[in-house]
Amino acid sequence: MSEHAYKEFRRNYRNLAEELGGVGTVRIDAVRTSLREAEKIAHSAQGYEPTTIDFIRRCEDDDQALEIINFLEERGEIGSSHAQRLRVQLAERGLGSFGKRRKPGCYECGE
């Protein structure tokens, strides 16, 4: 958006412009391609149960992520179509598209 267009947008929609880029704006870097994965994390009332994405977010590189995907597919914890979508996302968008890397102990610290 050009500077002129942004100024006009800001003049016409002041509150909306503040919400879109003001204090408290949250940047979204991750992509959830599976509704099942998203529902699993959102409705985990019985305690924390790691998802496939959680395991991938602990990986240091693409090779580790691919190994995790293959392992979970072999064990039958994810279906082949879901595994293929994860592989495509990894190849096309990279490891960062699954979210910020998680380090050991991150869940205890509230990260």
C-alpha cells in the first residue's frame, strides 16, 4: 500500500487502522493446514497433549522435521494425506511456517 493510500485509509478509518497496526498487534507467522490439529490444541481440556506441529516446532532443520513426519506416519498417528500436506508445507514454506521454534522446557515456562 502506498504512503498516500495508507494516509487516506487512516483518515477514513482511524480506529480500524489503529487496530491493524497499533499497540498490541500480534503477528501471525504459523500456518495450521489441518482442522483436526487446530481443534486438538484448542480443546485440550484434560491437560497438554502434543500435536504433530508441536513435535515439528522442536526441530532444528528441515531434515529433522521430515523425520518426525515420516515417523508419525509409519506409527499410524497421522494419515498419509496429512503427512503429505505437512511435507508440501515444509518444502514450499519452510520450517518457520509451522511457528516459532520451541526449545526444551518451553511448556513449563509458559512460552
